[in-house]
Amino acid sequence: MTTALKAPPLGPILDDIVRSHRPQREAGSVPANIPFLGAVPFDRFGIAVATASGEVFSSGDAEVPFSIQSISKVFTLAMALQGDRSGSLWSRVLREPSGTSFNSLVQLEVEHGIPRNPFINAGALVVTDHLMKETPDAATRLLRFLATQAASTGAYIDEAAAAGELAGSSRNLALAHFLKDFGNLQQTAESVVENYVRQCSIMMTCVELARAGLFLARNGQGTHGTVVSASEAKRIGSIMLTCGMYDAAGEFAYRVGLPGKSGVGGGILVIVPGVCAICVWSPRLDAKGNSLAGTAALADLSDLTGWSVF
Ligand code: GLN
């Protein structure tokens, strides 16, 4: 069960969250393979809540663009499901938590090139390949989708960051080559990884991401009408809950009790069905690649508001 907005009002609650969770000293890590992310100051912290009734509350660095990284995987999945009437995507990728790190190779080999879910890198590469069949530049299509849903033209692909990540993409290329070898990739490994890395390099603010994710809290209804059906919105939320935080999905469900999707840029998008979408951002990560301060803030926010799917 979810509960409606509670007093005290959300504005002061978010200000309190920023005061308590903005990092005072450097802790946590940045991804070694994405040089751009190491340069972001450790004390950045922003949070935004977009409500189902159309209000937006925010605090801290909520208007500062950051690299959305794997949060993109929620939106590419939604885009893939929009056009997948026959369910062909689900013959190529499963819907089970992996229990392994987001870029692990081991499971993919053992399980014959069928990724466990669309939110680990192997699964997202399959989703990208699926989108590229129709739209070779799937990253630009994703950017347009995000701009429409966020009702903002602020989002952009940081091409320099993408090039920097691509130069260190041996692991994602290895995943793509495994997929290709098992017959689960139609385009070339190189083109899929390049496109995937550009999706990850989209820059958005907390406010924009919370708005863009709102359709998932509103039974699939976005800014300009239906994005996905109510059943698909429910299913995407379920996959977020079980797979959105990789091998920390259980711990995140325990602490926050809401479907979420993290990115190594330090962002986390969380859905409170029927109520709101939340985006928190703080760039330093825990050992599983999820925002340290962001996770702690969401655990607090869920306790303070009573928002939970349980
Ligand atoms: N671009 C990153 C990668 O492929 C995304 C990973 C993430 O955000 N968890 O390694």
C-alpha cells in the first residue's frame, strides 16, 4: 500500500534530507572506467519529487545536470516494450535478479548468452540491439523520449564523456561479443556498445529525471498520454524492484521498500506507484555501484513519508 502526501509538507522534508545527507567529507568511489565521473565534486547532492498530480518539489543540486548512466535502462526498456507487441524481446532476455555485478561476464557464458534481466549491462545491450533494428541511432531516440516526458529540452548527450567511456569499454565489448557468439545480437558488437554508451552519457537533472519517470507512477500515463500500458508499467516497476540495484536489490528493497534504478553517475530513480517519481543524485558510490548518500537519503525519505510498496 502507498500513502498520500503527508504533513509536514514535502518542501521542508526535502530540505532536511539535503541537510542530513549532503556528504561532508569524501567517502565511496567513482567508476574506474569512466574518467568523466571522477571529476564530479563529491559533495553534490540533489533530490526531486514529481507528484502524480503534477507538482514538483526539489532541494539541493536538483537542477544540476549529471550523467544518467544505467537509469537510461528503464527508459530503453519502456521504449522497447512500446513496439514489442509479439513479446519477442522476452525471448532474448529474462526477468530474474542476477545476484552478480552489473557488468559481470560469468553468468552470460554459463547461461548461453541470455542475460538475466534488462537492467544489467548484458541485458541492456540486447535491448539496445532490439531498438537499433528500427532506429539505428537509438541513443538520439532515447534523448527525444526523455525530453518529451520531462517536458524539457535540457537533456543532452555528453559526446566527450561517451568517447571517454568507449575508450575503456573492454568489458562491455566482451559482453557484446559473447551475445553475438550466442546468436543474441543482430548488429555488430561495436555499434551496439557505442550506442549503449551514448545512452548512458545523457546528462539530466533530478527534476527532469523525476518528471521523465512519472509515467511509471501513473499507470503508464506520461506527459502527452499513454507511454506504456498499465500492465507494462507494473511490470517495469517489478523489474526495478527485483533487478534495479543489481546485486544490492535485496538490500535496497529492505532499506527503501520501493522500485528503484541506479546509475554509476550517482543517480537513483524511484517510483512510488500512484503517488510520485523521485530522483536523488550524489556521485560517490558504494561497492555495488549505487549512490552511497542517495540510498541513505531514500531510506530516510521512505520512513519519513511512509511511502513504500509494502
Ligand atoms: N555506462 C556504465 C557501464 O556500462 C553504466 C553502468 C551503471 O550505471 N551501472 O559500465
